[in-house]
Amino acid sequence: MVDDEEDHEDREDIDKLSNLSARKREWEKKTLKSVLEQFPESKAEFKTLSDIKVQRVYTPLALEGFDYQSALSFPGEYPYTRGVQPTMYRGRLWTMRQYAGFGTAEESNKRYKYLLEHGGSGLSVAFDLPTQMGYDSDHPLALGEVGKVGVAIDSLEDMEILFDKIPLDKVSTSMTINAPAALLLAMYIVVGERQGVEPNKLTGTIQNDILKEYIARGTYIYPPKPSLRLITDTFEYCTENLPRWNTISISGYHVREAGSTAVQEVAFTLANAITYVQAAVDKGLNIDDFAPRLAFFFNAHIDFLEEVAKFRAVRRLWARIMKERFGATNPASWRLRFHTQTAGCSLTAEQTENNVVRVTLQALAAVLGGTQSLHTNSMDEALALPSETAVRVALRTQQIIAHESGAANTIDPCAGAYFIETLTNNVEADVLKYIEKIEEMGGMLTAIDEGFPQKEIHESAYKYQKYVECRERIVVGVNKFHIDEKPTIDILRVDPGVEARQVEKLKRLKQTRNNKNVEESLAELERVAKGDENIMPTILEAVKQYATLGEICNVLRKVFGVYKPGAII
């Protein structure tokens, strides 16, 4: 009897779709045709930034066979398409985490306090290039770069100043650092302990995502194998000692900034994530012990509806990967939690006020897509480090979306829209094609070695630039609606004396610390690095003795070697 009822319902659904299909053809013939003859559509092909074709109109025909329970379900339930929490922003707003850091630790500490005073609810640390590359400020390769794109951190002393009078038991901190991630985390742990905050009370995230550095960004130090060891050692150490800390932020953001499409951003990020999880499992870690603390970091770009669909698709993909591929049984292991930053690459130096509009759209896409934390770029970042005024406008953008727009009042408000659900399915299908191709190559490490993701990103960036140059893609104020103007906003410039002061401070540290203890801690670090013990305890000890970032990295360079990328053909 039940089977007969189901068959009857199926036939009714088929009849409804058949009638709708006939009705659509009638609409095209009677209503649409005459209008197109009088007012033709643009000759340009309608498609997303990922080259997914966009139809004129979407109906239930686009979602034939769509099953609510398996494709969507409810918020806080597998496959988490509609969000990782049952109440989402009705229970707690996303963390408003503004990325900041420049010059010295003293200057950055002032900016962090400014952000917290103006309603920021988390910190996100930008480090300068020498720090990212594992060099002290007095290294010849650091010349001219100290404090320029982030804060200079040479030792525990700088980290203590950076978080002076910022209570680490109340503030969540994200640190955008990769090759030396374990070192900066160790410094943060020690600063917390000296504030009286036990490691198990610390909350935050270390980016710690080295694979995307080989693909898109370039701030790597060691070859992939020892780099993966550092990452899995961090997983293991934090699982035992920092249960509230996100041990990695697997980042699509920089993949997108390098020129990828939304589909490539998700595909390469998930392929990296699969590699990290497999490495940890191979090390002997229990997946349900470490997977709940994996986090992700995505770009919110300018193609508004594609971005909403992208965030929904990646949650569903990750849930299925973790449950079906890796056999995780803890629902917390299936949930993809992510931070979002608006697209720096979309900002223009021309008509900088237009960037406020771009950032607002991108931030709204992240909110509608269900982000857990958000950074909004400042209008002047295409020109220089952001001024305080621009930073405040960027933060206020989030606050207006949160408190005035109504966008946070209901969960996943775009669900059920024919176009959104179709686009979510399209993104998912195209991502899976990439993942399958990478696995056929032997996995992400082989793909990186052969230059596959790098080449794909380069080609996408080149194609987009050609679209802009021939005006198939309009960038307002750049290739259309241009005006002659001179920038009128205040530009933040890093004091050129920062480098000299930082080098002098480092010199004093080396003169006043116990250098015998430093040498012993570095010797022990070298011994452990040559074996297979967890390396985090020895890094912590070296940090406590005020060994510098460069000294610790040099020991690891000696043991692990330095990565040399091959040519991309």
C-alpha cells in the first residue's frame, strides 16, 4: 500500500514538471519572444566568475530529483548545507575579527586595543614578510621589509608587547602565519601562561596551512614532508593541551587572491585538507580527536550569488568527505567552520569610496553563506595599509549588516531559491571533478610538484584579466565610469625608523638573555627534529629562553632543508 502511494506521488511530480515544462515553452513563445525582438538581451554570455553558465530564469525544472533531506536537511544537522549551528546568528553573531598588524609590536598593540574598543570581538594578526619567512629583522633579506605588511615578531619579547594588557582568556586570536606557525603558537602559549591563562583556556586559530603557500602565496621555508610533520605535531600537541584552539585554518583565501575561480578555490582547499587529514591519520592520530578543531578560511568575492552558493556547497562537500571518505563518527568532525575575508584583489585604487560598496556586498554574501567569523577590508587598502578611519568604516559595515539589515534574523534565507540551489549543485559538481583529477594524479603533493594547481590558477587569472581589458567584465571606475582624480584620503605610512628600532631591540635582547640556555635549547631542538618525537615541547622551551624566530628556523632549515619550487610549464 505504501509503495502504491509513493508511486502515485512520483507520477504526480512527473506530471507537474511535464506541465511546467510545457508552460515554460509557452511563455518563451508568447511572452518572451516579442519582448526580445523589441529589446534584445546583451550579446555577452551570462556566466559566473567560475564560468558557470547562468540561465535566463530558474524554475523547479532545474532541480528535478532534488531531495530536501539529503541535499539540505536542517541547520546544525548533516550535511550542514544550511549552517553548522541550529540557531546560527539568532543565538550568536559571527566574530567580527579585523585583520591588523604593522610596524612594531607596540604600534600594533595600540591598533588592537582601538579595534576592541570600537566593537571588534576578536583579533587577527598580520605578520611582516621577514617573520612569515622565518627571518629575524636583522637578517640581510629583511632589509626594507621590517614592519611593512604586518608586525615584526623576532622573539617572545615582541609577542609579550603585542598582547600587553589584552586578556587572552577573553579574546580570541587568529594568526596568519604558516611556515613558522608552530613557533608563533608557542610564543602565544607562553604569553598566556605569563598572564595566568592556562593553555586549555586559549581560544583562536593558527593558519598553519603550508600547502597553499606552495600553490599560491610563496611564504614557505621547508619541503612538504617536514612541513607536514610540523603541522601534524601541532595537531597532536593541541589535541592534548589546547582543546579550544583551531590547529589549522585551511585557506582558500590566498588561492582566490592569486586569481583562481570560486570553484578552484574550494577544490584546491579541500584537496589540501584531505592531504592534512590523511597525514594525521597516517601518523596514528584518531580522526575524531583532531578533526573538530580543523577550521577553514575563504574569500568573499564580488559575484554575490555565486559566493553564497560556494559557501553552502563547501559545507556539504566537507561533511560528506569526512563522514564517507574518512569514516569520522563525531558530528563535530563533519562540520566545516570557516572565517571569511572580503576580496582584497577586488579593491581598486581608483574611486576608493566604491570599495565600501564592494566590501558590503561581499560581507553580506559571507553572512548569507553562514560564516563563523568575518574580516571586512578597508576602502584604502589598494593604496596602503588601512587608516584608522577606513578600519572603523569596515568594522561598522559588519555591525550594520548584523544589527540593521535583518540578514541575521533567519537561517540560510537563500535556501529553496531555484537559482541558489542549482548553483550550489553546480559548484559542488565542478569541485568534485577537480578533486577526482587531483587524486588520479596521485594526490595534492604530486599535483603541486607537477604544477597543476599553480597552472590552473595562472590561467584563470589571465582569462579574467583579458575579460577586464576587453570589457567583457566591467570594473566600475577602472574600465568603465572612469574619472580623473587624485586620492584624497589619508594614507597610513609605516615609519621608516621602525626597522632600526626593531634591530636595536633585537641586539639588546641577545646581549641580556642567558645565551647558554639558548644554545642548549637549540641543540635539543636539533636533536628532536632529526628524530620523530613531537617537536612542539622543544620549540616551546626554546621560545621561553628567548631564542629568536630566525635562530629556531635556522635549526630547522639545517635539519629539514629548504624548498625549491620547480618550473611551471
